[in-house]
Amino acid sequence: PNQLCEWVHDKTGNETLASLVAWAVDVPLRIVVIVVLGFVASRILRRSIDHFGKRITDESESELNEFRQGRAGRFLIDERYEQRSAARADTLTSVLGSAASMTVWTIVALLVLGELGISLAPLLAGAGIAGVAIGFGAQSVVKDFLSGFFMLVEDQYGVGDVIDVGEVSGTVERVTLRTTVLRDVTGNVWHVPNGEIHRVGNMSQLWSRAVLDIDVAYDTDLRYAQGVIQRVAEEVWQDPDFEAGDIIDPPEVWGIENLGADGISIRLVVKTDPAEQWIVARELRLRIKEAFDEAGIEMPFPQRTVWINQDHRDEQGPPPQVPVAPVRRGDGTDEVFADPPD
């Protein structure tokens, strides 16, 4: 640019034209270099973020494959779970990519304005004041976004999971960085800000468990009752006609769980596919009740011992009479009031 400026000055003798030519050559060239560097930086960040998303998906698939091998092939590939992992990775890469691109191109824009001779001090001061104001006014929104981001990174839950977030529980219908949308068992839709979720109970991740406490009467042969329960549970496990839910491990009768006021509780534990524990539990209750009726095993009912305190006043005679002093009337006569009735 300096040589070109000197050449134009030598040819024309006009310093203003020479300075203008030097600026027109030097400044656009710097702007082009800045834009190219910004584009390269944006592409590198995008590739790094895509690699991060692919790594998250691979870790989820590895965990799923390890669980599958541990169950001797009974756990089938859940297409919905794989789609959820892919959707989670896409959401994270999209958000991180947008944030990275916005940051890079904001820096590029500031550098270009500086090359054009525009003072950045007022812009930076105004942006700082606006940032402080927005930060104070949008603390809850920032908290929601950060909580949603870490929730997605840690894979705490996803669409289709049944979760308990404290005040409400239900099936996850939509997950964003700001809110989680749940539908409870009554059909109500709840929009829960991610920043308000302090703890999450996921009842349908990888596998679930149906836990049944079956009560029997105190005069029941407990070993016989446990055998009946075990037999019914294994029949449900091996029943090819029962397709509503899938049991992935042999059912286990853990034994006596409680000695209650009305009966004895026997605990049955069954491991199922995700979110199918309730279907399996309902079928088990039905078949166990039918098996108990056939085996003559009595289900307990509330029993109470009542002590009756009878009144023996008739045997002991009438209660003693309390003497009452006469009351003198105004005319000088005395009158005695009768005792009140019992």
C-alpha cells in the first residue's frame, strides 16, 4: 500500500488522492483477512462441536450395548432410546454451534468496525451497561438455560421418559433448554422451568422394576404362598401371549417384607423394559389373585379387638341422693326443688 501511495502521488501529485488509494487498498484487504480468519475459526469450532455431539451419542450407545450383553440378549434394541440420544446430541450441537458462531462473528464485526475507523469505546460501554441490566433482569432465564444445558449433557432424561421432578410427575413430551413439558396421568400438561428442577427421579431409563408387596392372612402357610407367587410370576415371564410388557430378568420373591396389623406382606420384584413396570404389575396382581383363589390362600382384611365397658349402675342400686337445702320464698314459705333427672 505504501508503494502504491507513492506511485499515485508521483503520477498525480495529489496527496489526498494518494491517501485515499492507500486506504482503499489497505483497509479492505485487512477486512477480507479478518472475515476469512473468522470463517475459518467458525468452521473449526463447528467441527469440534460436531465431534463432541458424536462422542456423546457413542457413549450412550456403548452404555446400551453393555447393558444388552449383561442381559444375555433379552433386552432388545430400543429404537426410541437411540432416537432420543441422537436428538439430544443434535440439540447440544445446534445450541453450541449457534453460540460459537455468534461469538466469532461478533468479534469479527467489532474488528471490522475498528478498521473502518469507528470508535468502539461507546459501543463497548453501551453493551456493558445493557449486559448488566439484562443480567439482573434475566437471572431466572439464564439459570433455566444453564440447567437445561447440563441436563442434556448429563442425559438426565429425555422425551418419552417418566420422571418425578418433585411437585409433579409424568411423561416427558418435550425438552428445551429453558423448559421441560410433562403430561401427568390425568392428562394435564405441565411446563416446568429447568431452573426450578432441583432433583429428578427417572423411572424409565434403560430398565424399570415392578415391586409388589402382596398381603396374606396370618394363618397362611407362608412358604406355600411364596411358591404360588413365584410360579405365577414365572408364568407371566414365559407367557408368549402377554405382549403388553416385557420382563427382562427372572422374577424374584424376596420374602417377608412386613408384619402388619392385618396381614403379612410378601415382596415380589420383577425387572422390566423401561416404563413397563406398571403394566406388568397390573397383570401380576390379577393372576396372583386368581391363583390365591384356586389355592385357598386368604387375602387379609382389617381385624380389630373391641373392649366394651358396660354400665353396672343397675346392679349397684341407685346413686346416692344429695341433700338439698330448702329455698325460702318471698311469702315466707319454704320450697324444696326436685333433683334433676339422670
